[in-house]
Amino acid sequence: PGLRQGERDPFGSSIPIGPGQYIPPRDGKSLVLTIDRTAQYIVEREVANAVATYQAESGTVVVLDPKTGAVLAMASWPTYDPNRFADTDQVLFPNPAVSEQYEPGSVFKVITMAAGLDSGIVTPESTIYDGGMIEVGGRTIYNWDRQPYGVVDMTTVLGKSLNVGAAQVAVTLGKERFYTYVRRFGFGRITEIDLDSEGPGTLKTPGDPDWHESDLGTNSFGQGIATTPLQMAVAMVAVANDGLLLKPYVVQQFIEGDRTLSVQPTVVRRVILAQTAQTLTDMLVEAVNQETELAQVPGYRVAGKTGTAQIPVPGGYHPSLTVASFAGFLPADDPALVILVVIHKPQTSPWGGQVAAPVFARIAQQLVVIFDIPPDEIRLNHTASQEIATADH
């Protein structure tokens, strides 16, 4: 801001020849964002269409670059027109992607399985007996369909989204190791993105007065823990980025006059080994291929996980309303996009695989075109040709 000072006469008029000073205002910094204009348009359109199609209350989509943590697109519906700021209901002003917390449900099984694989207590081929229920801390946990599945391996636990299997992994890990991994992935604290009013989510841990032994079981499949959409997307980035957690950001450059300051990607910490991340990616690809056809993108291997979370209400959980979600990335062997879709209270179907997964697929099919990401066959053949040429040389 600038400054103008001067003397006034008793009637309030300025005295032209009186002492005073004038400091002209200066332009502030210009910002160059990481947001891709076309990707943002696609995401805004698709999330609005999804809320209408599935008769939902609201929806949020976050698209991140898994190699840098940059936000490529971020949109929620309903939203508001900044040109009509004064006429807008203030409840629409916060950005749900960074401020609103929700229970993630079975998407969180990705974190539980990452912990189990990284600590060495399970492998993809490890089997458990699923009798349809398990008791943890005095609370009985059931599968989503209340059915037993017998002897199953860990890939099936992810693909069929078995609560009993996830709880068994968490119990075998033990509370100290389980919550150490959950905190490593960034839950319970802000990501420090360069946007206002970010929420930390809610994470109860052993030692907290409201933590109970049963939370170890329910937290393993994303119940009793709350996250923001951005936190969940950033955790998925860590899997896609060989186990490295990145700090998300939306400002790429600051420009002031002839000076330009570029923002560099920031690695927060390693959360799992690179080999663990690769093994988990292969399991998530298999899970999508086996159980989540609506998330598939023709020509690309997709790694991902559905979520269908009950909504907490006083005294328990709502009997029918859910939060449907899908978190995934592609191409699975060289991730270029991490996409999280969260749809609140859909009426046509409660399930993440039927509501959020197709939204993921529609967005991904368009983004691979605008970001010029070749299909797997073309990309892998090109890489193989380059390797042969290098070897011949």
C-alpha cells in the first residue's frame, strides 16, 4: 500500500500548499500456479456432473503430480462465483479439499497394507483365515458384506476390501508400529500446503484419553480416523513416488519486477521402502483388475483403492449414508497422475466402486490426453527400443 499525508483546514478540506508527503503504492508479487487450466476445467466439470448424477450432497477431486507434489487440479462442488462474493453463503468459502475432514473408509487399507509389507509381517502371498468377523479390544468387526471368505491372501484382502483382513494385519503389527506408520504418512497433522485454513484431520493414538484398543482394528480400514482429501491424496503420492512423502504446493513461481523465484519440490521424509511401494503398487493394480472394473482406463495399468465410509452421527454411524471415494494413480509403472475422488452422501448407490471409481476413470481418460501420457504399450515399447539402441551403441 501507498501513503498520502497532508494538512486539512477546520472544514476537512486539504490545504494544497501545506506540508505533506506522498508514497505511491507498489504492485505486489505475481504468482504462477501449478494448476493446469485445462485439467482444472475438466475436474470442475466432472465433479459437478458426479454430484448431479449420483444425487450427492457434495464432491471433491484432487489431482497431484506424484513426482513433485504439485497440485495440477483441485475442485469441489458446490462452489461459488468469486465475482459474486458479497451474495454468497459463507459456508461455501472454505476449500473442502484442504479444510473438510471425513472418515476415509477402505481407501485407508492402502496405509495398513503398506505398514504390513514394509515391516515384513506380510507379503502379497501371505494368507489369513477370514471367518467374516474378528474381535479387537472387545469390539466385533465384520466385513462390509458380513460374509466369511475363508483362506485369502493379502492381494485379495485389498481387492475384496476385507475389514477382517485389514484388522488382522493391524493387530499383528501392534499399536506402536501401526500408528508409527500412520503418522509417517502424514495423518493427524497438516501437510503445510500454501493454502489457507488447512485442517489436520483427527488421529487418536495410544495414550490419548479417548483412544481404545478397538481403535486399532477400526482404524485399519479407515473408521474412527478422519482426514482431509488433500492428506489422503498426499499419502497416495508417497506410494506412487517410491515411498517418499512430498509437500504439496500450488504456487510454482513468485515474480516481482525482473526477479523470479521458483519453488522446488520438497521431500518430507521416506515413509516406506521403494521396494515396498512397488510391491504395493502391483497389488493395487491387481485389486483394480479383479474387483474395480469401473476404475480401469483403457491402455493404462491403474493402481488404486475404493472407499465406502459410514458417516458418524451422535451415538454411532448413519444407517445408510456414506462417503464414496477412490484414490488411484497411473501409469502404474511410471506414475504421472494421482487422482482422489470423494463423493459425499450419494443417493443412487453407496459404494465407492460404483460412484467414485467411474469419476476417476472419466477424469483420467481426459488427463492422459492433455498431459500427453502415452498408453503403456507405446511407452514401454519406446523405452525398450531406447535400451536396445543404447546397448548396440
